[in-house]
Amino acid sequence: MAHNGYRIVFLGPPGAGKGTQASLLSQKYGIKKISTGDILREAVRRGSELGKKAKKYMDAGELVPDDIIIGLIEEQIEGIDSFILDGFPRTIRQAEALDDLLAERGKPLTHVVFVSVPDEEIVRRLTARRICPNCGAVYNMVYSPPKRDELCDVCGTPLVQRSDDREDVIRNRLRVYAENTATLIDYYRGKGIFYEVNGLGRVEDVLSRIEEVLKVQRT
Ligand code: AP5
């Protein structure tokens, strides 16, 4: 089944499951997933100029400056009609820049999916998250642990904790989210493309809820 023409933004607090759901949809529908967090973490790992600029913000749970992020997204969506944005936009300025870019092409966003999860569940999920530094697979030691002790099921590499998944940094990320990103809910609600999905429950149930929204709204 072709799913061309979907231009989706995943919005939600840290740890809501945006990356998990964006990866599943990307595989299922064959649409490119663009995760600013993943791109930045890879840049930090490689020690590139972008990584050097971004690291101090990320480690503190603060936002990387808008100009850097907007430039990054322009490169990523160049020449493609369908995409899932995970972790972008995060400020009104980023959202306006995205709208301008897509308006120039006559291909606006089709869906903004807000995945809602309460704060206490977020802290529980993020303190238990582990990632594979080699292939990027994401685990949760409570909800979806690896088969073998802290080793990646896909490539066998020892799993690590993200440097911003310490409880003090998680609390700061939640504060930064409330101050900067939560305002995007109103921004998009007024545009008629905003859909809220309950992010609690099994991963596959959340995915079904998201697919329902995408299906209904395309008709
Ligand atoms: P980023 O990587 O985007 O972090 P985030 O928004 O804080 O989101 P997370 O990746 O923590 O959570 P998620 O919602 O993707 O959850 P996940 O699916 O992993 O950004 C990191 C940093 O980069 C920022 O702090 C900032 O510095 C910078 N940055 C990035 N984009 C930027 C931008 N646009 N502007 C400025 N700066 C930017 O799930 C979390 C855990 O829960 C996992 O363990 C998972 O297995 C588990 N889980 C998922 N779903 C479920 C479920 N249904 N039930 C139980 N467990 C679940």
C-alpha cells in the first residue's frame, strides 16, 4: 500500500514514544523518518562541527539554537514529498520556518500527531531506556528489555544509557518542553491538522490509534 503524500509531525513530551512510533510507521509505510535528536546524537558521536555545537545543549536538556536546527531540516527534506518529523519543530520559530518552507513547495503538513503521556510515566520510561550505540535500536528495561542482559538483540553490542536520561536532566527537559514546545499545540490546533493520541498502553495499541487518525484524516 502506498502512503505517499503523508507529511507528518510527531509532537509530544520527551519519552512519549515519538521515536518508537515514528520508526514503526516509517518501516510500515516506507516513509522517511527524520529525527533531529538522532541526527544530533550521531553528529556528537562523530565529533563533527554540528556535534561540537550541539553537545553542551543536549547534555543539559536544553534546546539547540533554532538556526542550526532549521538549516538541518532544510537539508533533510530537500527533494522529498513524504516524511515523518520526530522531535521537530520544538519552537514557534521552527514551526513557522517549516510552514514557510513547505508553502514554497505547495506541499503543507498533512498531520500533526500529539502523543500525550503524563510526566510520571515519562520519568519511569526514560530512566529505564537503553539504546544501542551501534545500530540505534531502543529498549526499555521495564517494558521491552533485550533478550540477553543489556546486549542489543539486533547486533549484540552492549547497550548504553543516553547522557540526557538522568533524572535531573529529564526534569529539565520536561521544563524546557513546557516552556517552548507545548505552545505548538495551540499553534497547530488552529490549522485543522492537529490530532491528539493517548500514548499510554502497549506500543502496538498506540500505533493502531495513530493509524486510525492518519486513515480518517486522509479521506
Ligand atoms: P530528542 O532525541 O528528540 O529527545 P526527546 O524529544 O526528549 O524525545 P525522546 O527521544 O527522549 O523520547 P521519544 O518520545 O522519542 O520516546 P521513545 O520512543 O524513545 O532530543 C534530544 C535533544 O536534542 C533535545 O533535548 C535537544 O537538546 C536536542 N534537539 C532535538 N531536536 C531539537 C529541536 N528541534 N530543536 C532544538 N533542539 C533539539 O520512548 C522512550 C522510552 O519509552 C523507550 O525506552 C521506549 O522503549 C519506551 N516506550 C515507548 N513507547 C512505550 C509504550 N507505549 N509503553 C511503554 N514504554 C514505551
